[in-house]
Amino acid sequence: MKLKQIASLIAASAITMSAQGVARDSLWVMDMVHHNPMDEPFKSAFCQPSKLASLGMNAIVINEFKFPHCAVTFDSLDKNICPPGSDERRWAEALANEINSRIEECHKNGLEALFFTDIIVLPKRLVELYRDDICDEQGNISFKQPFTWTVHKMMLDELFELFPEMDGLVIRTGETYTHNIPYHCGNGPVDYKNDYDGSIDVHAGLLNLLREEVCVKRRKKVVYRTWDFGYFHTRPEYYMAVTSQVAPHPGLYLSVKHTQGDYFRTFPFNKTLTLGNHKQLVEVQCQREYEGKGAYPNYIAEAVINGFEETQGDPAPRCLNDIKDHPLYAGIWTWSRGGGWYGPYLQNELWCDLNAYVLSQWGHNPQRSEAEIFEEYSTAIGITPDTRPHFRRMCLLTPDAIIRGRGSLIHDVSVTWTRDHYLGGEKQLQRAFRDIYERNIVDEALAEMKQSTAIWEEIDSLARLVKCADTATESYIRTSARYGLLLHRIMRDGFAIMLKGYIGDRTGNYDVAFIKAAIDSYDRAWSDYRRLKEENSDCATLYHDRYVTFNAGGVRNKIEFADGMGAGVDKYRNMF
């Protein structure tokens, strides 16, 4: 279907839903721990089905990057792919045992077991034997080859013969991780840039294959993620071009991140939500990979439900409350832990737990107020009644502090200038500096960073007023609040040094006194930050003053470190 035919479908989608009389099912609330690729698995309470059962969740998404179809031997195709007695066979059998144990544990706790599944991922030996039948001229496995579809149908047949108790699959096509599967290889199934219309056909074909083989034949669930890098996930016309070719089914869900892109502040609510005819699950990250990963207070649940500050002028929908009564809205999928790569690494899951609790309980009953659920959580963890207003206030302040310290409400900025436990430098901030310079808003930009740290100072002060029956929780509230303050002081001063240096580089006129004073403040903040970690065993691991490049040079899984904030500050430290 050509994109010029889609505009009328978008406009008519709400009318179509009404005409079809689609029944509203009970809402789904499910959770996933997204372990870091190429890193040790998290030791998290959320890995235990009993934890999710205690929150009343319906399902767990098991995502350890050992995909369930990697246990498939493809004996129905060719017994040479995974021969009995081979290393590949032993590995596949061990994985099958592991998966069956996980399914059993989930069912004992009343949870459905859904398994995260990357497509395309196939055995290396299969690709070697059938390369001419499944690969394109560049050597990538391709759905332009008819036999690739046949292989995937065989894969699904064997998968559910092997795991008849599995409740369903969660399908990702936007990225392909092969870190934990030594006998498999893979690549993404679509080429948006070079074959736009063809990419639409692949998505539609995959959805129809999964609908027929999983939902219709086996009465299992399929959750098809729309996540990619700027097409299916964010473009209404593309979303409609794909989904209009697929008939709805009670077991078929589309999952969509709540943001119009990755989990970034400054990005609007996802405009593909409420479109089309398919039930939708909304993905929400509780441990924000670009915002500290739970190392400091970051309460985003309230804003996800009611709307972030920066979207106040946007038309609806701009939050979950705007879509909760829509017939397509089917529930919430929280990422309690994970997303991104590496640290900071936590000693306490409090802030992830708070977000997951509020979202899960609201997900069960969207008519409840967020404030009521928050109060319930505060009571449950032992915050004393007289200090609960302080706890509430500090939590509600965190989104305001973070948007001003990591993003901006007044200038353009690359939202990835900090990510995981890495602090970017001149290169990562170049877009922001150029915009600030060209619009002559240097003072305003520096004032915004100062406002962020002023809010963090209030958060830090409030944290010291909070009393909790559990002394470990009370201690962590204080340690983590101070962590947030000191880190944002580092970012404020590093940003200021490099911005003033950038202005000097452009004009030849450096504000030497300002830069020197900011360097002194920057160094003190680092010293205080490191001492916080040394003196507090519950403190998360610290940020690094360098940056990182993933898939460096276009080589998959290759990581290279790059100059970050430290190098940017040292440039001007050495200049003066």
C-alpha cells in the first residue's frame, strides 16, 4: 500500500473502531527486566515472578537475549543444522530446559510467560547451508528470499512443539543482539532507507505470519514491538500502512513506547498511539537510561500518567490519562529495570520500584489517582505520616530538575549528550552550543542549568527531612538525593566551561575569570561526588567523564571510548 493512500485511513481509524464495535478486554499490566547487553545480568527482585505477582501483574516478559527460538534445532529442515551430540545441540537443549523452568515458575505465580524474540536470528550453520536461499547480495538474511519465510514458519512450528506451555512471543525487529547466543547470527529484517515500501511489506508479512501461526493456530499471544529508529515507531502514516494490511485478533498486540522516539525528555507523546484497529500496549521505562538509571531520585510515573512539563502546550493525547478510555488501549508494559548499556549500577532499586509500583497499580485501574497510589506506596515502605509530604514534594520535583539539567526547555540539545554512566563533551554538546550562540541566549542557558541544581538542592534538603521505619530506605533516599545534586553540579559546571570556551573559540574573546571559577567548582563537585561513594555503601556506581561509541565504525558490538566532559574541560583548563 502506497503512503498517499494512508492519510484517509488515519482520519477514519476512530470511526472504523466504532463501526467494528471492538470489545474492550481487561487491561494488561506486564513487566520486563532488560539486562544490559554484553554485561552481567542484573540481580533484581523484578527477575522473580513472585515480585510481579505481588504487584498483581498479568505477565512477565523474559528478556535475557537468549531467544526461545535459539533452542529450536530445525530438525524438520535439516538434521545437519544442529546434529545430535554437537556443541550446538547441547547448548540448545540446555537453553530449552532453562526456558521450560522459567515457564513453570511463571505459571506457579499466576503469570503468563512471554519471551522476548529478535527477528531475524538463525543458526549460523543454517545460514551456511542455505545462504543462497535466504541471503541477499550483501550477505544479509532477507525476507525478499521466499525460503526465508519458509524457514520462519518451520521455526514457529518447532518452537511451539518444544514449548507448548509458552504463552506467547514479544517480537523486536528494530535491533538485533547476538551477544548471548554463540551459535546464532542475525540482522534486522527491514531496510527503511533503501527500500521504504518493501520495509512496509516485510512488517505486514511478519505480522500476518505471526498472527496465523501463533494467534490463530495455537491461541497464543503475539506482542509486536513497533520500536525502530524513526519509522514504524513514530510515523503515523507508516504505522497505518503496515497495520491496515493485518486483521485484528484478540491475541495480537502492538506495543509502542510512550515517547515519540526513544525514552527521551523533550520528546512528545507518541502519535501512533490510538491509531488503527489493533490493541496497543504502552511501554514505559522505569530505570531511565538517559537520566541516571535509578542512581538518584527520578519519579517519572506521575508525568507519564498526567503529562510532562514540556508537553503542556501539545494537543491530546500527551499522556496515559488521555488514552486510558480509548478502545485500543490494552495496558502497560513496564521496564522495571534496564535499557541502555552498563552503569550506573545500583545497590538499591527504590526509584525503579516506585515507578513500577505506581504504573502497575494505575494500570490495573486507571480511574485511580496517581497521588492516591503514591501515598499507598509511601505507606508501604514505611515513610512516616508526618514526613510523607516531604517525600512527595522531592519526588515531584525530580522531572523539573532533570529536564533543565540534562535536556532544555529553551534551546536545542542532543538528548544523548549523557547516556548510561557517560558524560559527553564538546562533540556531544555541539548542537546545543551552536543554537545557544546563534540565538544569543548564553545567559539564559547557564541560568537554566543553575535552576536545575537549585531544584536539586531543594530535593537534597527534603530528603534529609524524610523519616522511614526502614533505616536502609531512609539512608538510600538521602544518599541518592545527594548523588543527584553532586552529579548535576558536575554537569552544570562542565557545560558552562565548555559553552564559554566555545564562545571564546568563535569570537576570540574568552571569559577567563568565569572559566577558571567554573573549573574550581567543577573540581570540588567531583571531589564531593567521589567522597559520597567512598563513605556510603548504598551509593550507586559513579559516572565517567568520557563518552562511548557503540557499534564503532559500523562494526556490530564494537565499543570505543571517546573524549567526553573530562577532555572538554581539560582543553580550557590547559589553555588558561
